[in-house]
Amino acid sequence: MTVIDDAFAGNADATVSGPVFDLQGRRVENPGKGLYIINNKKVIIK
């Protein structure tokens, strides 16, 4: 079981520097709404 301790809220229109990954570790080119890993941090995009 995976536990998410901290998550930061983001905006779907915000620019992201660096690669974006989903929770399964797959790289995402165009992230939509959801929970992602960006710059080694968990981010919620609303």
C-alpha cells in the first residue's frame, strides 16, 4: 500500500519544468487533472 503524505495543489494551465510522471512511474507528456510527480514532489493538478 502506498501512502501520500504531502501533496501540492497546482493549476492545469501552469508551466512545469522537468518531466512529469504519473503514480505508476510512467512519463506524461500532457498532464490533465490528477495527481502527478513533478520535480520529485507529489502535485495535484485541479
